[in-house]
Amino acid sequence: MVSESGVVNAVEKDLFIGGKWVPASGGRTLPVHDPSTGTVLCEVADASPADGVAALDAAVAAQASWAAVAPRERGEILRRAYQLLTERNEELALLMTLEMGKPLAESRGEITYAAEFFRWFAEEAVRVHGDYAVAPNGTGRFLVTRQPVGPALLITPWNFPMAMGTRKIGPAVAAGCTMVIKPAAQTPLSMLALAGIMAEAGLPEGVLNVLTTSDSGGVMEPLIRDGRARKLSFTGSTAVGRKLLEQCADKVLRTSMELGGNAPFVVFEDADLDAAIEGAMQAKMRNIGEACTAANRIYVQRGLVEQFSRRLTERMAALPIGRGTEDGVVVGPLIDEAAVTKVTELVQDAVSRGAQVLTGGSTVDGPGNFYKPTVLTGVPAEARLTREEIFGPVAPILTFDTEDEVVAAANDTEFGLVSYLYTSDVKRALRVAERLEAGMIGLNQGIVSNPAAPFGGIKASGLGREGGSVGIEEFLEIKYIAVSL
């Protein structure tokens, strides 16, 4: 069995640039903490703006030759990487749990999920199609082809440190784009491990370059404004996304962004209560609630709210809390002290406005960034947590009477990533699903993410889609060739 120190020691700690592991300029490093204890796991290279330029140089230098590689060969590299991720699930899951905090069972699930993006895009690499058509006047022909966008900048978050990487790297590799990727400073080890796996799978030097840094803005903004990168893919907060869009406007970079969410979870009185409770647990507690798809506002029709609240409270109160490596633990720590502070403030605000705490509502004594699974009822519509992402194990329950009322409340947000809907009435299911303003709908199910489906939102929740048959399109440009006969 692999030890904790063993999996940490096995990961390269330097920057990955041009196929080589190199230290940051000046030898700077940044610490990686275990959120369950606060201890430092290790130090990794802390890239400077100069290191960022070197990484972009490598990506630009490799672009032409990589774009010329046969689609089947690009797909086979992804296939080998999928196999390596699958074979090393246990070690990679432990590494993820140590740096991010989620329980091992969830980490294992994420590695499996992450690997599936490579398998999916290995198959999509050979399915980039074009078109041939006769001009309307009959005198010419239209040829339409798709080509790689070019060097891409990828920025990934800390909450799904492996899956958010493969979800971007997979289509970029399949399309023939080179990359500079910057993982979150809190969870760099998973991405460094993934870079090693990609090299082992046969990815040519310079195609994937990894920058770990504590200065995300200082390192990435010059690359965005450089002009040689032609694509930015970002997953993170809406506030940061807006800043990046402003920066991208300077060079008119193509962008795709998966931003914040404020997911409503709607339960009608005719819903299957067992299924609704199970779906609420999945939608709320996946990844300790630290997910943009997490149920943020749970709307329950008045006739069902008392029973639903009682049963959800029983389930939440019974969840074992602890370090993610411990047997039976379901709720690990939040990522850092700032996350705990925000969750605490949101709960206190709701209570000050009249909400009642049915379970939880406080931190856990001792080391680590732990917050108890919490259920709030009687939550007023003006509470902060109805407008802001909670990103923690807090389930606020609100009551509604009519369909029109709940649709209006669910849509009363700048976000539009995902909405959940539980009902046994098929007409209502389709009617409400069409009215809810979100890029994804969980209809009688609490998990929507799937590599074979398009993931993304509308409004302030983002631009573009990742996954599914459209995922590779984000890394392709359409070229039209006019032919005269």
C-alpha cells in the first residue's frame, strides 16, 4: 500500500516547460497545505512572469508540428493517458485527498471521471468533420474545414484538481492545440502528476506546459496580452472571469468559461420523496458542497416541506466528519480558512434574518478547516446565501406554493449554470425544465456532470461548453475555402 509521504514524494515539484522539469526562476517555491491539519505537505515551484513567457514560448514553438500530427495518433496518446490514470487511481486519489481534503471515495470517483474525459476525446479526435457544397449560383464550391485554434491558456480551480484539467487538456490534445496550464495554488500536485502521465503517454515536448504559481494574475495576464496565445479556457469564479474577459478583449482571444453557480433545487409535492432526498444529498454534498453545481437554494412546496426538512436533517446530521483518509469519513475539510469564514458568515447572516438551524451551523473544534453539515429552514429570500455561492456543506430550505412562484424565484439570479427539478408529473417536468434559466437541468437526478454531455451555463455562469460532442469545437476554428470552377 502506498504511503502518504510516498505519493507526495513521487510527484515532480518543478515547472513543466518544453517537456522538461525546471525550477522557477530565482528558485522560488510555494507551500502546499493539508486542509485537514494545516500542515505543509511539500513545496512546489512558484513561477514568475518570466517563467510564464518561457512556457508560452515552448507552446508556440511546438504548435505547428503538433497540429500536423495525425488525429489518430493524438487520440492514441489520450487513450494511453486514460489507461495510466485508471491503473494509478489509488495513488492519485490519495494525492488529491491530501492536498484538497475530499474523502478518498470521492477522490477515487474523480480520478475515474477525469480519465473518462481522455477516453471520450480520444474518440472525438478522429471525428472532426468538414463540409463540401455547391454554391447557390452553381459556379463554385464551398470547402469548410476545421483547424486547431492554436496555443491555448488553461486555468483550473482547486475543487476538482484532476477532472478540471482533463476536461480542458483532452479536447485541446484531440484538436491539435498546444497548452500552458495553470492549476490553482492550493492544489498543484494533481496537475503535476498529470503532466508526468501525459509525458509517459507520449505527448511531445512543448505541447503541455504547467505553471504552478502563487501569483496567478501576475503570471497569466502577460500571456493573455501577449498575442501569441489564441485561446483561454477558465474555470473559476465569475468575478475573476469578468477580469479575464476584459484582458482577452485586448487581443480578441477566443474564450470559454465555466463560472459561478447558484443552483436552485426544486421539489414539488408530487415528487418521489425518497428520490428527492437522495438527489438533494448528492447535489448538496458532492465534494463537501464545494462545487459550482452544488444545490445552493432548496425550494420545497409547502405541503412537503416539513417532511422533507426532517428527513434531510436526519441524513445530514449522520454524516461522519474527519480527515479524508480515514475509513468511513464522508465530509472532509473545506479548502482553507477563508472558505470556513465565508460559510460561517453566510449562515450567521441567514440566522440573523430569521432562519432556523436544524443541524450543524458551526465549525468543528480542533485543527483543520472543518464545518458541520448544516440544514437551515425558514430561510428568507433576502439572505445572502440565496444570492452568493455557499461552497460548503450548508443546505438552505425555502418554501413555495405555486409553479410560477418557484420558477420566478429560481430564475431570480445572475447565474444560470444548473437547476434541479423533482416531480412525478411529466407535463410539469418538461414545462418547468424549459422555463428554468440554466445551461443544464437535473430532472429527478442530483448529478448532471458526464464527459459525454455538454457542461456549461448561461448568463453570468459562463461561455461555451466542455465535454460532449461540442467540447472539441471550443478548440477548433472554422476555415472556409471558396473554389472557383
